[in-house]
Amino acid sequence: MGKFLTSRSEDYSQWYNELVVKAGLAEQSAVRGCMVIKPYGYAIWEKMQRQLDNMFKETGHYNAYFPLLIPKSFFSREADHVEGFAKECAVVTHYRLKNDPNGAGVVVDPAAKLEEEYIIRPTSETIIWNTYKNWIQSYRDLPILCNQWANVMRWEMRTRIFLRTAEFLWQEGHTAHATKEEAIEETMKMIHVYEQFAREWMAMPVIMGHKSDNERFAGALDTCTIEALMQDGKALQAGTSHFLGQNFAKAFDVQFTDKSGKLEYVWATSWGVSTRLMGALIMAHSDDNGLVLPPKLAPIQVVIVPIFKKSEGLQKISERVDPLIAKLKAMGVSVKFDDDDTQKPGWKFAEYELKGVPVRLAIGERDLENGTIEVARRDTLTKETLPIEGVEEKIVTLLDEIQQNIYKKAYDFRESMITKVDDYEEFKKLIETKGGFFLCHWDGTTETEEQIKADTKATIRCIPFDGEEEEGKCMVTGKPSHRRVLIAKAY
């Protein structure tokens, strides 16, 4: 089945779109710009969600839920915020339908117009901070470390499944603090949580840094980001954490009495990742044969394909592998025994390769006689025949090796695609011919940033945390610069 995919080198975008559908991850829906996440795709998202939720709770956060609909007036209270989202908002104006008296079907009842329209949440800062006003009176009520798993809607004109859809799933953390220092510490803590998740679970190396003023979240004083590199040389923003200062507290009059009895405004953060991580996972690792999934996020980590001619043979194989399945499950490995007799083994091999199952075991009647089993790994497409006795230990070790190998391959590729450039003409040439990440000097002005984007369609992805101070000259204007920034074309 994998051979029916367009190759990445031929058309990367088409390869991605085909893979999403053929691997059974998601598909377009009847609602413009929205997707249906299919069971296999949702199983991957559930694994992501479960691990992230554990990490949030380990750092003291708890989950809550806030309304989908936000009064329009709330968006008027924070000017930068509303300006950032105004063009993406879906608006609810009526609350009732009726049958058209002329027989034209169902129509909106004009008599059911809302006094105030509602916005379907593009993000929840406004409704949450309006709520926090009721929760916070004194320093004893702080900090609030709240997270919400939800869907949001942003009316995107150009959509692509997982990467940019009108409706998507995400988590959004919203925290309230007594001091600026606590809020900044929270902002940094959560971007490091995202980096750890990307590295240890997604096997995806990322670069952490601050967004430029032009690229930061609407209403934030500082936005931290993790930036990943896809196989086509484009960057993808994989997660963000925002220091909101006191902007939303002032907009919604959220004050508290501090220990000295003085009234102060609360300090805020917000942070989130979304189903965009699914797109990142696909594009960072997969190949022309299909998905390549890190074992930690694979819905099926091991599949066993029996090779038999008659039902008696299947019965013998089943009896032999049942103890192996039990042992693997006891070791925390998810296993599927595919005893479907309507498809041939070759078809199954291609199907599980397409779906990115990390380890495939094949066993036939001759293997039963020899006490062996064939072990194939998805990341390298290699296989070996091993004794079935004790093979479960080898498989668990192999899953760890695959996880590490997938990360190393992505890391090595990323490192090979980082280029230092000081000359603007050279940059403009390399951004088209090589792609990837570029470390360049920038004079810090919005005008220069916008010129780079206009000339090349590349953007400043971040000012890296680990970037050392280095005196230089902006590659565009020649003005002084004290450190390099990360620039790339991006999704």
C-alpha cells in the first residue's frame, strides 16, 4: 500500500495529504476547513494528551472547563488581543431556527437575534479572566494553575489537516500569580515541559526561544516557543508559552490584596499545544512507505502476523504466541494479533508499514517447528529471525532503540540544516535552494523583519535561549546586532 504514496521528493505537500488519509488518521469533513479525526489518528492524540496531562499535573496544574461561547464585549477589553484575533472569529448571532413559510427548508428566525453576539472561542483568555475575578480576592487565592482541554475555532482561509484547520483540539493553560517573577518562572517552566515532551515522546528535536515582538501572541509581553524542522526544510511552531503581564488582569479588573494589605493586579501566563503536533509527528519522521511512529506514541507498538494455510495452522500459531502476547502486555507493550483471514500476509505487512507500527512479528508453521519468529522494525525496514523463547525482552529493548534512533535521525537532519549566514544576498539564495534554519544577525527592528518576510517569505522563528551574545551586523541593514536569531520559512 505504501507504494501508492506520492514520494516526498516529488511533491511533499501531496505526500503529506495522501499519508494522512491513507494511514487512516483523518479526513476532510462536510464543514468547511474542519477535519474528522479517525480512530487511529485519535489514538495517537490520546497518547499525546495522556502524557502531557500527566506532566502538567506533576508540575502542580489541574484541569477545568470554561464555556465555548464568549460574549463579544469581552474581546473589546484588551485591545491587542482583539486585534490579533478579530479576523479569525466565528460569530453566533441568533439562537433559533424555523421552517421557511415558503417551503425553502430551515431558516434562521429573525426574531431570535441575540442582544449581544457570542464569539466561538479562538482562545479563552477573556472568558477565563472574567471568571478569575470571582475566584481571586487575596494572595491566599494564588497561584491558580489551571489547564483546559478543549476545541477552539479560528476561521482560517487556507487549511491543511492537523497543521491549520478552522476547528482544532488543544490544551490551554491559564495561570494567575502574585508576582511578576512567579509568572515569568511559570512561562519558562511550561516551555521546558513542551520541549521535554517533544524530545522524549515525539522523538522530535526542537529549538526553544523568545518570539520577536512582531511574532508574539496577541496581548502578551513575551512569547516563548519551541520550533521544529520538518523534512522539507520548513519550520513548524510546535508549542508556545506566554507571559501576559498584568494586561488581562487590568482588562477584567482582577486584583488581590497582598500580604501587606495593598491592592495589586494579578500576573498572568497562558500556554498551549494543539493537534498541530500530529502534523509535526507525521512530517518529522515518516517516509515514502508511510508513517514512522515513535514507539511511545504508537497506538500499536507490536503487531503479530500469523502465516498459515489452514485454520488448524492458525490455531497452532495462536496457542504458541498467546504466552508471548501476555508477557508483552505485562511489560506495558501494546500488541495486536492479526488473525484476520480475509487478507494475505503481504497485504498486512504493507498496511502496518503504512500505519507506522514500530515492530512487526511474523510467524508461520515452519517457525513453529524451528522455535523462531521474524522480527521487523519500521524505522530501518530491516528484519531478523530470532528464537521465540525470550524474544519479549529483545522486543522491549528494540522499542527503546527505535525511539532513540528516530530521534537521532531527526536531530542529525536538523543539525545538517542549520546554516549561519551574514550576507543577505547569500541568505536569499540559500533560503530557496537549501531551506532549513538560518542563524543570522538582525538589527531588532520590525521594519527589517517585515522586509525579510516580504523578500523571502521567511520569518524570524525565535531568538534562541541558548544563543550566545555575539557582536555582528544585521545582514539586511548593516546596523549593530548582539546575537543571532533563527529564521526559516514555516508552516
